[in-house]
Amino acid sequence: MKLQLIKNKIYEIRGHKVMLDFDLAELYNTETRILKQSVKRNIKRFPDDFMFELTKIEFDALRSQIVISNRGGLRYMPYAFTEQGVAMLSGILNSDKAIEINITIMRAFVFIRNYALTHKDLTEKLKKMERKYNQKFSDIDAAITYLLQKDQEEVSQKKRKRIGFKIKGQ
């Protein structure tokens, strides 16, 4: 299983890196309803910080961002599994395929976490520069807008038809 394929199925929702039930079912080569049934039978293993159900608003936002098809008209919102929730799935889906996939998924989560940690300082520097230069650019933008408006007023004044008496020579 390619690590990149799994990394593309990890989303950030509610501040957590998660995988959705239908993506996991596809990876495990099973149906989503079977995965959900297994989870419901073992619901005590999945507290809120391991798994949660998406709201309609969250799912619609996610669908528009990553172009998820309508999935044949979902009856229930998908479950989102955190890294710990995916690890817990390995305990209830006990096939060789599930074990192999879980190992790869855990590696993908670790890769993403390490990547974020190693690039945290760079991200902070970029944010700091963005704040600094956005202020300068907003000042420049305001000045340009002012000059353009002033120029437009002068043009409209020249095009305006004069009324009143005309004096020869003017």
C-alpha cells in the first residue's frame, strides 16, 4: 500500500487529523456498513477523542474541498477516526489485510506529525513575515486607492459640461 495514497486520505477536522469511515473501508477492502457495524458493536472502544460523527455542515464543507461524490445518498454522516481510533480498529478488524493496512496508516500519521514538527519553525517565520508585510501592503493599497479616486474625480470634473456664461478667451 502506498504511503502517499493514505496520506491523501487524512484530513483535518475539528483540529484533529482524521480518516473517514468510507476511506478506511475502501483500504480494508470491506463495505462501509460492515465497518460501521463493527464499530457500533464495540462502541466502548471509541470515545469522542478516538472517533466522532461528522455534522452535515462539516461533511458538505469537506465534500466541496476534496470533491467527494455524493456516495449514493448517505443515510448517515461518516465517522471520522483519529490516529488512536484507527489503531483501535485494528483490534476489532482482525484480518491480515487490516493489520497490514493499519501499519501503513500509522506510518502515515507519524510522517505527517514529524513533517509538521520539523517545519513548525518555518511556518512560524512565514506567518510572522505575512503579518509584517500585510500591514505594509495594506498601507500601500490604501494610498493607491486614494490616488486612483482622486484621479477619477479630476477626470470627471474635466468631462463635466460647464454651465453658465462663457467668457471669450477661456
